[in-house]
Amino acid sequence: MDAVVVGAGIVGAATARSLAERGANCVLLEQFELGHTRGSSHGPGRVFRLAYPQPDYVRMTVRALDGWRRLEDAAGEELLVTTGGVYAGEWADRCADGLAACGVDHDWLPAAGAAERFPDLAFDGLERVLWQQDGGVCRAGPAVQALARVALEHGAEVREGEEVTRLAAHDDHAELETASGNVLQASAVVVAAGAWAGPLLQQVGIELPLDPVFAQVTYYGPADGGGPPGTGPASAGPETLRGLAPAARPLRAALAGGLPPSFIEASGRESLGLGAGGYWIPSVDGLLEIRAGDGAPGRPLDPRDGPFEVDPEEEGWVNELVRRRLPTFSPTPLRSETCIYTMTPDQDFVLDRSGPIVVGSACSGHGFKFGPLLGDLLADLALDGEADMPAARFALPRFMR
């Protein structure tokens, strides 16, 4: 066949969709099931922002925004909700430079003006904040499902529960074998397996410093007790999740300022240079809640063995963010959820081809927003051997020994 894609998270599903739309004969393999929780593409939402210090990434987010809108047209549903984005701290100054270098609209708001514009938020201790109108929330789980569905509609095959155990590269094709004994051959194999990619790539001599890490986010309800009853302790289970919908009120109606913007404050913790620090995004599914996290790299782990327990210390730091910046929300968590992703030493992606193997690692905690664009780029690499992107920045040789 033309291509096999390994891993059906946002990057793999987007690649399969792009390949199938171009008429390629392709198969998408997922060792678990679509939407599983052992990766980094599940859950209701992810941050979308054009704000980056690096002009390369700003230009890519502009292209990604167009890609999301085209995906919405193909899928027939809203998958990127624009709320605007507010950014604070020294990192925001560098983001303003990156946006200006690319001619992207943005504004500085004095703290008093921001408080007037967003009456449910607090900006104590800040002189000004950066406002960028295109920030928002990607509907994560629905986006992955939509990409897989569009891929199927265009002729791709999607196989869940199909773990790849062997990968081999030859001069003009690649071969892989799955745990069920199936052997597949293709002109190109796209490895988009997230935290699971490292061992597979080692089988074909590609040694990369892709370090799996464990991260978590926490959900908070309104301070007036308007949230679902009985959702007190953190890390609530499925029963609590199912109980949310009947008691939830639309977020727009509950907050004086309407749906709040996504927010990143890169202060209080060491900044990664790509937006780490305290952040939140609003629910865009009608629930009266905020999803918040600290954005810093999580603890290292083996994705097969864990541990997968929520870290109360990290949860406590996020509680403090909510107490400081979201006075209309209770700092007592409703629940937390976890994910696994990879980190590279320079926090840049790995998007490149070596022989018949295409590596698609949109890693370091900031890749989801690029999903539809990355699918197009990796399909280009699989079918044409090159793609329109900052190739040197994402190239394999910068790490390979």
C-alpha cells in the first residue's frame, strides 16, 4: 500500500485523513482504541493560540487555523471554538515580538482595562496583558473522532486494538508486524505513536531523545456552588463525569463577561519558552467549568507501567492559580485527568523522513493545535518526500547519533 500510519492520536488521525483525501491507499493502526487515555489526544479540550515567541511557530499556527476551519467543513461540526487568548508574564512580551514579526494582530491591555473587559478574571500584580483574538479551544476528543471518520469516508482503513511489534525498513518500502500476526508492507510508514514511538523507531536505527512524561490537568467549578452536587474531591471517577451534564449550566450565561478567554501566565514556575506556566481554558461543551494546569513538563515514566496517579502537589499549585486569577471559581478541584506525552531537549517537533520511515512527533506539550496542518505535512513527506515547513528546525539529524 502507499502508507501505514502508526498511532491514531491527533497527528496520526490527521495524517490518515490527509493521505486518504489525496487518494492514497493507507491504513491507520491504533494499539488501543480511538480516544484512549494512555496518550495526549483525549479529553474535551486543548489550547489553541497563535501566540509564540518563535516566528516559525506563529506562521504555522496561522496555517493551522485555516486547517481547522477546513476540517470543520469536511466534518460538519465545530471543532475549534474561538474565545480569544490572554497572555501574561515575560513570556508574553516575547510572544508579542513573535506575532509582530509575522504581522499578526495583537493588543496590549492595561491590567485595569483587562479587568473591566473580563470581569470574572483578576489581574492583580500585573501591569498589562497581551490579547490575541484568535486564541481558543480545540475540541480534542471530537477532533480525533472527526479526523478518523473523514479518513474512513475517503477510503482509509482504521484498525483499533492493533499494536505494532516489529518495524523494518528496506530500500524501497517498510514492513511491520502487529501483535495479532498481521504483516503489512508500504512505500512509507508514518510513526505518530507519541510516547510509544521511541522503541519502534529504534528498531529501524532511529535513535531519538523522546522522553515520555506524565502530565495532568484539573477541573474547577463556580465559587457560588453552581456546579454539580457531589463533585468535591479531586480525581473523581466516571460516575462523577456522567453526573456532570444534568446539573451543568451554560458557561456563557453563568459568567458576567461571557465565555472567558483562554489564559497563560508564564510566571511562578520556570517557563519552557513555549508557553509553560499556569493556564486555563474554558469548557466549550456547555459545562460550567474551567480546565487548568501548570504547563510544566511532567514526571518521567514508562508509558506501559506508569505510575499514573494524580500528583496532589501539582494539583495544589493549580488550585492557587485559580484562587489568584479566577475569583468566580472555587479553588477546590472537581476532578483531575492525566495524559502522557513526549519531550525533546529543544522542545521542537520531529517531522522528517529517513528512507521509508516518516517520523511525526508533535511533542513537548504544544502540538495538538497544529493537528490538521501536521497531517498535511506528514502526508507530503510520505507521498512526496518533502514538505513546506521549517525543515531544519524539525529535522532528524539534529538528534541522531
